Amino acid sequence: MMNIWLRTLAWKLSVALGLIEAPRLQPIPIHSDEQRRLAEQRRR
């Protein structure tokens, strides 16, 4: 348990110092009602 805590601490420290790049989350596409309606029209 202590090993995981130390590894996490070392990772956060190296990200803060800029030694490694933090992972970037991929944006989640949010479909509007208009996009959903057009998609349903294409399916027909």
C-alpha cells in the first residue's frame, strides 16, 4: 500500500515539475437533438 502511495506521489511530482507530460483526456462528443434527428433520417 505504501509503495502505491509513493509511486503516485513521485508521478504527481514529476508531472508538476514538467518532467513527464500529464495524460490528456479525450473530449466526449455531445450530440444535440438536431444531430440525432439528422442521423435518424439517414437511417431510414
